[in-house]
Amino acid sequence: MKKNLLLLFIFYFTLIISSHGAGDGVGSDSNKYKSSNLKKGVSLIKKGKKLEKKGKIEKAKIRFNKALEYLIIANDKNPDQPDILNYLGFAFRKTGDFIMAEVYYSQGLAIDPNHIGINEYLGELYIETNRINLAKQRLEILKDCGCEEYDELKELIENN
């Protein structure tokens, strides 16, 4: 019960945050607006990943936090898009907010249960939170994809 209330509170808080800061100077073209925020968020995630690989973890977290600002707006303007939900889950996970990451990954899987990126990243979250059996379930979903995400998650599971 307490966990459900916490998740509900976090979801509500996210909605409040996303309703602020709606303007980014793009103008009235709503498609360009949505695309711009998503592109900015994805670009920041890519920069964060590069910094992580170089061992610059704190700088990477700054990029992931900034990406969240853009992705929350993109999600607010264009909800129920599994790719956006995947990026939100990823950015929250990389900032250490595993609860919000799982909320967004779960929302994405409710829309597209076979989403390759979400299944891989949710599996990684399960490994990070010591829920290997759940990670193996994500791997099972990916087994026939013939994709690198399957191989990457399998390797992470085997190394834990």
C-alpha cells in the first residue's frame, strides 16, 4: 500500500513538474516543439553516455538531469510514446532514481510490451537493484529479436 502511494505521489509530482516551463522559444508549431524537446533530450543522453564511458560520472549525471527537463516536456506534449517513455526511464535510472525509471519503463511496456530498448534497460535496472530473476524475464522477451540488446543484457546477467 505504501509503495503504491509513493508511486502515485511520484507520478503526480512528475505531472506537476511537466506542466511548468512549457516555453522554449520554438513558437506555435507544436510538432516542431515536440520534436525539439525530444531531440534535445536525446542529444543530452548521448553526451551523458559518452561522459560515463570516460569515467566522468558526475558530469554525465548533469547531462541526464538536463535531458529529463526536455523529455518531461516532450512527454507532456506527446504522451504515451514508448520511445519517449524509454528515454525518461533511462535518464531517471542514470540519475539514480530507480523508482521513477521503473514507472516510465512500465508505462512504455504497457503500450508496447516488446519494445526492445525498454526491455533491455528495464533488465539493466533489475540487475542494478538485485532482481536478477526479473532481468532474466526481460532477456526472455528479447531472445528472438536477433539484436545487440539481447547480447548486452545476457552478458550483464552472466556477470552478476
